[in-house]
Amino acid sequence: MMSTPSSLAPTVTLGNGVAMPRLGLGTWPMDDAEAARVVARALDMGYRLIDTAENYRNERGVGEGLRASGVPREQVFVTTKFNKQWHSVEGVQQACDASLQRLGLDYVDLLLVHWPNPDQDRYVEAFQGMVRLLEAGKVRAIGTSNFKPAHLQRLFDLGLAPHVNQIHLDPYHGRSDVVQVHRERGIVTESWSPLGRAGAMLQEPAILAAAERHGRTAAQVVLRWHTQQGYVPIPKSADPLRLQQNLDSFGFTLSDEEMAAISALDRVNPAMLDSDVFGH
Ligand code: A2P
């Protein structure tokens, strides 16, 4: 049953005119059963972007949650991603069909190359395969995940560009080199683990001070830090109160000073997976 959502996230328009919600639900590491439950609840609450992946092994649950919610398919922006074994023009057609089958959908809104896997060196072919899916109407937008400037450059050299690049980004991981390229090329920045997995970052004085001033939680302040810069964060929560809290993070504005103080938490060489080495 669908309740009336208290709020919907505003949208950003991608390079091809498709509207993407400016905040969504991350589903890693939910299993099918949890994803089904949480996705249905989140959609009824007002979430309109759901992020999954072949590698999360929960696309079936995500599809179930979609159907269980009262929200019409066309109002939801569904993102999925595929693994390196499919990095070829033909392979990507199969990967997409398999995801659609697991999700129980006939199109996805955004398909991403999950990791570049430069050792395999076939991410350009994978991207070309997604262009074909776009033309066939099986996906409404295409993008990359965990691409660094050098990986993106390979696409630019062929006159190609993702609509979105989803990267590990939070106040400790400012990623200014990648974000700069996105800004120059009109690529939307999507932030994974936007809350720093709710670790020590949410206790940082700069974040707590802003939270106190605005009467918000630390998580809401961090999400607003993302959205005020035009980033699309996809916080994962399985908890109803935190789901609601994360969605309700638009109704206030951080000052320039507050934004700068939070951005100053950026670390030199923060711990993170290196997409030149790690991938699946
Ligand atoms: P839970 O699912 O119990 O809410 P990230 O998206 O940065 O990877 O962070 C996900 C982690 O942050 C999860 O452990 C999630 O736990 C927790 N989390 C999500 N939203 C909030 C929130 N508003 N406040 C505190 N912790 C949160």
C-alpha cells in the first residue's frame, strides 16, 4: 500500500535530458529478502532512485520490492551495474538482459560499468556495448563507476562520455581530481558510501557543529554537503527512521563556511579501493 510521501528528492537532468533523482537508496550489502522489504518501504516513503548491481546479488529482491510498493515503475529510477566478465559489446547485451530478467523489468534507467578493471582493458568495449543498449531503449542512461580521470579519458578520446560516474566520495574522500573532470564534461557525480559507512566521520566537530546549528543530524549534514555540490548520494540504510532522515536532508542550506569546513576534512591518500588494481 502506498502512503503519501512526505518529500521527494528534486532531480538533476542528465546530458541526454533524462531526469535523475538527486538522492537515492544504496542496497549493498542487502540480500534479496532485505532488499525486497527495504526497497518497498523506501519507495512508499518517497525514495525514487534505487541502486543495485549484479555483484550485490539482490536484483531479484529489488524487483520484488518495486512491485510490492505502490509506486508506478515509470516514477522510479533504477540503476544496476555489471561485472568484468561481460566487458565486450556482445557481453554487455547479455549482462543487461540477465539483470532485466532478475529485476523483472523491461528497461533500467541507468546501467553502469561497475569497475574499469584496466588489467583486462576491455572497459571501452563495454561502454560501446552500452551505447547499443541505449539505442535499443533497454537503458535510459549509461555510465561508469569507479572510473579515474585516465579511464574516462579513454572514452573521451573516442567521443564518448558517461552520463554519470559513481565514485567513492565523502568528506574524507573529496576526489577533486575526478570531480573536476566531471564538471568540465557535464558528467553527474554520484557518491557511493556517502556517509563514510557511518563511522568516525559522523563524529567530526565540523559536521557536528553544523548539525547543531541547523537542528539536523550529522548524516543529514553530510548528505546536504553532497547535494549542495550537485552530487547524487546513495546512502544505504535498512532502518526506517534513518531512511526517512536521509531522504529529508534537502530542507536546509549549509553556509559557505560550513561547506568549506566539511570539505577541509578531505584526506591526502585516504584508505580506499584502488580501481587500477581492484575490480570484479
Ligand atoms: P543502517 O542500515 O543500520 O541504517 P554508507 O551509505 O556511507 O555506506 O553508510 C551505510 C551505513 O550507514 C550503514 O551501516 C547504515 O546502517 C548507516 N546509516 C545509514 N543512514 C544513517 C544515518 N542517517 N545515521 C547513522 N547511520 C546511518
